Amino acid sequence: MTRRTPKIIAAVFVPLALLLSLLAWSVSSPPGSSPDEDYHLGSIWCAYGQSPGRCEPTATASTRELPGDVVQAAACFAFHPAQAATCPLDKHTMKPTNRGNWVDNGYPPVFYAVMGVFVSSELSTSVVVMRVLNVVLYVGLLGLLFFLLPPRMRPPLLWGALVTMVPLGAFLIASINPSSWAILQASGLWLAVWGFFEQTGKKKIGLAALSTVLMVVGAGARSDSAAYGVLAVAVAVVLGWRRDRRFLVELSLPALLVVIAAALFLTSGQSGIVVADSQSSAGGFTLLVGNLLALPTLWVGALGLWGLGWLDTAMPALVWVTIVTIVAGVTFWGLRRGTPRKWLALSGVGAGLVVVPLYILMREGILVGTGVQPRYIYPMMIMFVGVALVGFRSATLGMSRLQLAVVAAGLTIANTFALHTNMRRYITGVDDPGLNLDRGIEWWWHTPVSPMTIWIVGSLAFAAAICALAWVAWTRGPHRQLLSTDRVREAS
């Protein structure tokens, strides 16, 4: 093994393995399987306005006619986990629907406009192409960020993204839900802006451009991601703060990003959430205490306790218990090191995990379990874990080889059974359990590649990515920077 071998593995093998794993997730479920996908499908098909055979007007302003398979993609299996994805669909008949962004302008237009480019007469082909695009964006942009960042900032990027990915992240990244882009933004924006403050030359310019792209991606997909983007920028400013004139000039980038976030936020009807609802039934000390006591179920729900899809695909306890344990352990381990800047940034993100869902719950007068879903706060979970790991120079985070092996094994096992469970739910329904996904198939893509092949390849690819990263960390040693010949002094 040469000295360049670990670098080649990180630069080529790991991204390709992770890409292959997420591609397996992208075909693990049918069109219509992500949360509220009937709404998102309609919004994508009508992203460019009215068009014959694609998005046609009706006598009612709030209703459009779309191909029947687009309207009814999830009609038979949503909320029915025992039902396989065998909905009878007629793509040749136009059907009315009022489920779309034209009704309430609830989402910013960027995500739907980009996805709309790939609309075709074949629903399955269109959806798979969109899912593949989102997977490529995630791996490609975060891979680029990895190599633009100073070496000491790479461990928080890797660990923050990977330990929180299964199962909800992997499912949503490889979907046509706007949350796919929100996850991408949360994983990288705060590090891209912080890295901009630290780097020089071409890498500094690259990080400025990438920061802008990540803000547009997140804020252009969901209005709450615009707010989370501002939080990410604030975290970066706190971590990168310097008392010099150059830093004041560099603050022009965060200012620009905030303006972009605000502009995209105001394009969405959800911007009204910042205005109190005078007709809300919220209020009362009892409601407040009840929500505070139950709030952790949203955090754990983002790590697998709540179901995938339309919240109807329950994960085995092995999955969510393993992921919750790993995330909690890695985050707690991250508290070994820190500076006042890190604690301030971490407190800000932590406060967001409490205040944001609590504000919505109290505003609407509802309890945890209704209205607010874990995926709404999941981006902040990713940021919280990443910020908790700031300060570690080594990719090992100072853990022993046994500890790294336990984490790698846990992530691999959780991903393997999460992917299997998600596939089983749609292939036969959960009422027909069994390890062999090729037995009794009721739904699958029109392809010669079998479900078992996809599951095995996807599981092995994820295992290969995780194990390769662990091996690279071992070979580089606990006191050396990850995959870099750059000699950069750790910032105080």
C-alpha cells in the first residue's frame, strides 16, 4: 500500500459506494411513497404552468387535471402498510386534483422547477430520474465540499452526515420530496460558510460559490429550510469570528446568503407561519408542559422511531435503537472538546430543536404527535451532531479502533434492515414477512434486476463506504489530519 492509497479510497471509492447505496434506496419504493408525494407530484407536473396532457385547467381555479397515474400513484397503499404498491393506474385519462403548489403557494418554486425538467409521459421513469438526480446532487456537492474544506473541518462533515443518515435521511435524500434538498443544505452549508472564512485563494472562491448554491438549494425547496439556512450561517459566523478588517469584508457573503434566504422564504405561502394565529386554540401551562415532556419523541422520531413514507412504514426496533444509541454516543463524545464559540453555536442549534417545534405546537394548540413531524426538525438534528464534533483534528474523533468498529457495524446493520423493511412494505406489504424479497412479489419495477439484488448491492455498498472510511481513519492515525498533506494549524 502506497501513501496515496487512503486518499484514493476517500476520493473515489467511498463516494461511489455511498452513491450506489443511495441509488438502491431510490428504487426501494414506488412513485408516491414519500410523505405527501401526491402534492409534490402535482406541483412538479404543474411547475411550468398549464400544459395539454400534463397540467390542464378546470372550471375551478384551485383544481388542475393531471395524468391519472400522477394523481393516484399512492391512492391504494398510503396509510395501509399491509397493502403492496399495486394501485391500478391509468396514465391516459386526465383526473382532477387540488393537491398542488398552485393552491396555496406553500413551497418555494425552485425545487419543483428543477424537477419539472424531467417530467415525461412515463411516471416511473420520471420519478426514478428525479430521485437519481437528488442522490447525485447530495453525493456530488458534499464530496466537493469535503475537498474544499480545511482538513480539520472534514470530520464534522463526515460524521454529522453519516451517523444521522439512516433511515430517514437515506429515504428522503433518494426521493422527490423537497426535504431531500433540505437535508443537503443542513449537512453542508454551515461548514461551507465557516470554511470560506478560513480558506484562501481558489478554495475560498469555491466555498463562496458552494455556499450560495447550498442556500438556494435548501431555501428553494422548503420555507423552513430558509430559516434553517440563516441558522447555519449564524453558526458559521460564530465559529469563524475574527477581530480584523478582512473578516468584516468577508461578512458580505453571509449577508448575501441571508438576503437569498429571505427572498425565497417570501415566495412561499408558508411564510405566514411567523405571524401569530389569533384563532388558535393554543395556550395553557398544561399544554406547554405536555409538549415539553413529549418533545424528545420528535428527535428520536427523526432517527427512526417514526415510520418512513406516509408514516406507515415502521422500522424494526433494531434500526432505531441502534441509530439513536450511535447518534447519542457520538454527540456525547463530541462534548469532550470545545471552546466558548463551539458551545455558543451548539446552544443555538439546540435551542432551535426545542423552540421551533414547540412554537408551532403551541401556536396551533396541539400536542406532540400531531401536526409537527420529525422530518421538519431533522435538518437541525444533522447540524447539531456536526457542531458537537467541532474541535477534533482526527477522523477517528480520538476513538479507539474497537469503538470505530462498533459504530461502523451498527450503521451497516441498521441500514441493511432499514432498506429491507422499506422494500418489503411495498413489494408485498408488511403482512407477508420474510427475508427473501423475491418471493411472492406483488409490486416491482419493470426491470430484470430483482429486489434481492438491489437489497444486497445497496447494503454491501453502504457497508463498503462506512468500513472504508473507518479503515482510512485507522491508517492515518489518531493525531493526523484526514486525507490531506496540508499542514494546517488547528484554530483555537
